[in-house]
Amino acid sequence: MPNDRILVVDDEETIREIVSSMLGGAHFKTRQACSGMEALSILESGDEFDLVLSDLMMAEMDGIALLERAKERYPDMPIVMVTAVHDIQVALQALRNGAYDYLLKPFEREQLLATVRRALENRRLKRENDAYRTNLEALVSARTQQLNTALSSLKESYDITLEALGSALDLKDAETEGHSKRVTAFTMAIAKKMGLSKEEIKVIAYGAFLHDIGKMAIPDAILLKPGKLTDDEMAIMKEHCYLGHKIISRIPFLAEAAEIVYAHQERYDGSGYPRELKGDEIPLGARIFSIADTLDAMTTDRPYRPKQTFEAAREEIERWSGRQFDPQIVKVFLEMPDNIWEDLREDINRQNQNGQNPSFPKV
């Protein structure tokens, strides 16, 4: 969009000129800063920007320091970091400190423009959501019923957003296509059998559906690697629980679901990750999800092995009762007939085959 202004920060003039030229060719307005200090000075001068694109490694003030100070003063302004250091830990540190995304040098023009446009669209949606919430709060006292209706509509729009997030992850990791919806349906079936309330099941369903959303921040080279991961790569992969929690915990009505995302790789005996929670320390939704996840994984074809029967999956889950799984939930699961899982799977597959987008499972 012609009105979007971008501050390009890099201590190399050639890089600044190239990046500014790429952005200018796409009708973005740019201004340059040769250091983190100059960038802060420009921002504090009152000159408004829609996005900052900053190098990480700079003299005087590096990109991380600029990121921290800029986020304190301009929390709504997206910042994209650029680095030539191919170290995922550096990138993760930038994301933890509030960066919207990062780019590795050298990058292509289309890669730069795609990242910038995503960041700007994310900012626009956040502003619209903030404005919408403000308007809702102004109507609370006089229009309570209208507010409740609006909140209901807002949650419905979040359902659509969640579907899009789940679909995006499925597209990135084709090996587990459809997994998010299947495991959510399986988790909800177990939760209903346990007699949980609709509100509890709703929270658990959100957590199950978004359990792997943190993998969106995992590099494709690791996420899609066909062979065994190295110890270092596995450590990065395990970050997805924390990253997923960070992504959705900022959405108020998903705060409880975020705890399920954080704990979905924990094991009942304390041998899981990332916090080695044990027994009832693990949120109930995560303990239910663990069984549903294993059920779907074992009964789905994978490149390295064919799918197994539901009976085989039941036997495996029973075998690991008390170690990987909560024995009380296993007991409930074993009382449920196999046709429940087959029917749920076939329903989702049928919608996919008919070209329909299966909706987020309803409680």
C-alpha cells in the first residue's frame, strides 16, 4: 500500500539502498537509519512508521537492543529482524523479545515483500480488533444484549481464524494433513465421555486444535527433515510447545487453551517435555489430548510406516497407561467402541474429498 512507511535500519549503506529499492519498487515509502541509535532518534522525532526492518548485528546498538527499546515505546509497531547469522537461537531470541518475524541474508525480493506484507496485515488486524473491543466496551452499560451478541460473533470469527491457522500448519507439514481436526474430534469425544461441561470441552478443543501451532516458527529444514533429527535440531523442535503457548496466550479467551498447548508433550510419569510435569500437574485437557494424539498418529499412514488398526492403537495406549497416559482417562477411553473413531475420521475425510473445508468441531 502506498501509504505504508518503513524504517530500514542497517549499518551497511549498500544493504540499506538495496532493501529500500526493493520496497520502493512495491510502492512502500522508506527512510533509512545507519544505526540503532539513529533509528531511535528518528522514531522519537515524531515521524510515524508502520514497520521497522532492522539488521541484528550492528555496532553501537545491535538489533536486539533496538528491538527491546522500540517495543517499550511503540508496542504496536511490527519489527522484522534481518540477520546473516544462520543461528536459530539468535532468531528465537528476537521472536521472544517481540519481533514479528526474521529474514536470513541473502533473501529474495519476493521473500522480503511477503514478510513485510504479512507484518503490516497483522498490524492492521490487531488495530481493527482493538478498535472493535473499545467500541464494545463503550456499549456495555447501555446495550448488554448487543454486547453479548457481538462477543459471540467475535468468538465465531476466532473459530474461523483457528481453522485457518490449523490449515496453514497442515499445509506446511503435509505429513500430518488433517491431523489437527481429527485429534480435536477424538479429544472432544473422550472429554464428553468423561462428563465434562461444554465450557470445559470448548477450552480443551481449542487447545487440541492448536497444539502444534508453535511449529509455524520452526524452520522447514528441521520440521520437514526426512531423517532423524540431531540433538541440537531436536532441542529446537521442542521449542514449539513454548512458542505455541506464547502465540495464543495473548488472546484472552484462549488463555486456558494455551496451557494445554504448552503441556501437550508432557507424560504422566514426568518423562515428557518441556517442563517434565507429572500426574495432575499436567492440565486435564493435555492428558486427554495425549491419548487422542497417539490414537490418530497410529491409525494414520505415514511415509515411514503404514497405518495400524484402532485395536492395535487401543492395545498400545493400554500398555502405556500410568507411564505416558493418565490411567483414569485410559480406562474411559477403553470403554469407548472403535466405531466412534472410525466414524469421526470418515466424516472429516468425506468433507475433504468433497472439496469442503471441515469446520471447527462444535461442542
